[in-house]
Amino acid sequence: MTNPIIPTSQQKTRALWMMIAFTIFASVGQTFMKTGANRLFENFSLSVLIHDTPLQIGLTLYICGAALAVLALRHGELSVLWPIISLSYVWVAILAKILIHESMSPLKIAGIAVIIVGVAIMGRAGAR
């Protein structure tokens, strides 16, 4: 049995920022995938699937973000880092409003606030 790696404070901070970067990569990627998916089903064919630039960009961003998340988990605490992923819901809602012109109801805004508060609480609890 090997000794567990004890991450430094600097490594934990870097892991936190990597997980936040993952949420941004994933959210932007999801927005591109939505755009690509809309175009894909308007004129479905394998050729469209392979050559759909927004879909390819979205998948690439999501995969790059996932790689960041895996690297972040190496030095961060799972109970602190994993709840941060819920921030991707916040970014997606904001990007959908700005880029795709989806509606932003008061209930969605309240949900975003709850997510942010929840992540903050989990982060504070993990820091102790």
C-alpha cells in the first residue's frame, strides 16, 4: 500500500481554479453543442454530424474541461471540488440568455442564487 499524497495549499488552490475553469469550458461547450444540435436535426445526415463546426467546438471544449477536472481531482478534496461543477448550471443559464436569447425568469434567477450560495457554503465547510 502506498502513502497518500498530501497536497499543499498551493496545489489545492490550483485544483479549485482548474475546477472553476472546467465549469466555464463545459458551459461554453454545451452552448456550442446546443447550436450544433439545432442545426444537426434541421438537416440530419452523418456528413452534417462530422462537419458541424459548433458541435465539434462544443465537444472539444467539453473534453478539454473534463481533462482539467480530472487533473484538479488529483490534488483537491472531492467534497469541495465536485459541488463546484454545479456552477456550470449558472454559466449555462447566463450564456443561454446572452447568446441564444432564452428566457430568464425570476425563478431561474432564484435558482442561480441558491446554487451560488450552496457552492460557497460547501467551499467554506471544506476549508475547515
